Amino acid sequence: MNRPLILGAAITAVFLAAAALSFVWTPGDVTTMAIPDRLLPPSGTHWLGTDHFGRDILSMLMVGARTTIAVALVAVGIGMGLGVPLGLTAAAHAGGWLDEVISRSADLVFAFPSLVIAILITATFGPGAVNAIIAIGIFNVPVFARLTRGAAMGLWQRDFVKAARLSGKRGARIGAEHILPNLMNLLIVQGTIQFSLGILAEAGLSYVGLGAQPPVPSWGRMLADAQTLVSLAPHVAVVPGLTIMAMVLGLNLLGDGLRDALDPRMRALRA
């Protein structure tokens, strides 16, 4: 039994379901302040308590999940959509000038911490969910480019690729029809890992005020708003912090489980 896969999928499914449910129902209205109910502890009325504006924290987490998941998911899509073709192109021209340009560009991006790049972009073009997506997505591009190039390099020397060349197929077609399908397992696992990193990056940007802007709830901004209230109402900071940790843990377990399930060598060891 692949326990990491089952546990990771279950945790991830809970958050995805909560985000989807928030489109039609939440326990409270996240756009309405109720000052008399501010900083209430968890109770039957407010399962996770209320924040400094009297808003239901569970409702804030559910609506905030939409923003966090959407930003991370689209950013991974951007990284994969641009990085994979670049990696395939570099592998097809290994040793040539095009491979050198793509590889050195990826190294240049990796020379700076991802969060620093994201902060630089969002600070330059303004805070907001769209700019956060662009910032996180830009860092994902060289991740998938390097991964794809490294994995594809060995495949270009395989017999089935040589046969495709003899049949008259060109490099781009060979990459799409023969190389890419053999990389999908690896890309799926890496996509899950980058998704979890995107969750952390979005939370970090929101924490410093460069992510999604009010009145849109965000897990990172919930933490930022609660940092001065820890002594008065610890649940205001603990709950969103544990939520971020649980989401990232679930995605990491899912990635580990997928790696074990999709890797033939791991299947052989379990057998």
C-alpha cells in the first residue's frame, strides 16, 4: 500500500474541496466585519474562532484557499508550459549555441533566490494576484527547463529516437511524439513539488503585502495581520500557519507517493 500517496491525496483533496465549496457556501461572510465578535476563540458558532475584524476564520481559510491554490496552480502551468519546450529544444541541440543560451539563462535565474525575484517583480509592477502568478511562474520556467533537458538528453540516443529520425521526422516532432511522453511521469512529480513551493511563495508574498490585495482573503496576509495578536488570541496566527503547513505537507506526500507509484524501480522494490 502506498501510504504517502493515499495520505497526500486525501489532505490535498480536503483543501481542494474546501476551496470549491467556498464558491457556493461559507460559514460566515468574509466581507462583513463584526467588531463585537472580534478575536473570539473557537466555539460551536465559530469553529476556528474569529479574527481582529470579527470575521469567521474558517470562512477566511476556505475563500483564501481559492486564491492560494489558483496562484500556485497557474504559476506551475506557466513554468511547465514554457520550461518543458525550452528543455526539449535545448536537449535536441545539445552542445550547440541554442542549448548554451537556454542553459545559461536558466543558471542566471537560479543565481537569485526565488522569493527575492518574486518580491522584485511584484514591487516593480505592483502587488496583486496576477503579478504574483507571473513572478512565481518565471522561477518555475528554468526548473522545468533544466529537468526536461537533463532527462531528455539520454533519450535522444535511444534506438526508438534513431528510428524516428530514419523515418524522416524532425527534431520538434520527435520531441513531442517520442521524448515528451517518456518524461510525463517525471514532470507530474515535479509539478506537484513546484505546486507546494508555489503555495509557500504565494503565502510569503501575501505576508509582505505583495500578493492578493484586500478584500480578497489570503493565508499569508492572515498570518501578517495576526503577528501582533499572538499573545491576545493565539488561534488567529496558529490556525492559518497550520493550514499552510498541512497543505504543503499534503502536496509533498502526494509528490513522494506519485514518485514511488510511477517509478518502475520503486514498484519492483515493493514487489
